[in-house]
Amino acid sequence: MIGKVSGRIDYKGDDHVLIDVRGVGYVVHVSDRTLAGLPGPGAAVALYTDMIVREDLMQLHGFTSLVEKEWFRLLMGVQGVGAKAATAILGALGPDGVSRAIALGDWNAIKAAKGIGPKTAQRVVMELKDKAPTVMAMGAATPVDTPDDVLVETDTTPVASTPKPAAKTANNAQQEALSALGNLGYQPGEAASAVATAMGEAPDLDTSGLIRAALKLLAPKG
């Protein structure tokens, strides 16, 4: 099983990229959103991957974060959702958007993906709502690091490595808030829904602010 590919981009197609890994080319299928965020030909890149193997097919699918990869795997487990539909959902919403939509039971957001009907969208939410807290607690949808040794030299001067992105504070706050609410006795599903709502209203909240906002949403009404 190939779980990660690091190399340089040879070319970008409509729904895939060809990544040269030390002379071996890997065709990696990606969502529209992921494709748009990748650099151009010749640039270094690294993607987490999931391989689909059937009698008539062998495909690599690529993801910029483990959260995106995990949602792809879970979506593929829903009846009626194949690789194409899972990729369409992730392309339309992104991994964080999928987390929020499923945590909130917002099947209309899932239905916005190309080729996804209302029944399939409802099934996705129903079957995966209990999985949302676990995926959200994975924390960051931060990009996979690109190793320095795959960067390409275009002349006699080595190409400088790109600084590694810092982990997003919002993702850390999300993870810590879910943990705190669980310790307070809230069920994973209701905690995830409250955190997703709070983050949607105020994405820049720190951990304490996110916990307070979620607790207000969870407080009995009336």
C-alpha cells in the first residue's frame, strides 16, 4: 500500500497530477480544490495517498492532509459513495467543511457537491455523524511536509527549501475544545456540533473562547 508520495510535479491534468519520484512517475487523482492548490510543473510536492485496487482498476488518490484522507476513507464506506463522489464532496467543501457539515447534520451542504443527490447526502450525514468528533480531534488539516531532498535544482544554485507551515491555532483549539467538552460529560456528537457551530460563527477563537462559545450553545434553552 502506498501511503505517501513525495517528488516533483511533471504535469497537472483535469483531475490528477503526475508526480516524478526519483524517475518513477505516479498518477495521483485529486479533488478540484486540491488540484487548484498545488504548484506548477517542476515544483516539489508531497501528498498523502490512498490506493484503490479492484479487478479492473488500480488508482492512487492524493490528499494534502490526513484529515482529508480520513474523510475520503470514511465517505467511501457509505453505500452509494464511490471514489468519484467522495472526491467531489471533498472538492466542494474541503476537509474542514466536511467536518462541519457532518457534525451539524447539514446534508444540504453535502448535496451541493456535484453528482450528490439528497438521499445520498442524508445517508452520508446519518452514517458518519458519530465519526465527525474523531476526525475533528485529529486536529489540523495542515499540509503534508515536502522533504527538502526532493526539491529540484534549476541551475548551479540550490533551490531554497520552503519554510514549513505552522500548525493552525484554530485546529489546536478545536481539538482541545472537543476534549474539554468530553471531560465535562458531553456526548461526542453534541460536542462536535457545538464546536463546529462556534467555529463557523467565529473562526479565530482561541481554546478558551471556543469552549465558552460551545458551552453557551449547549446550555439548556429557556
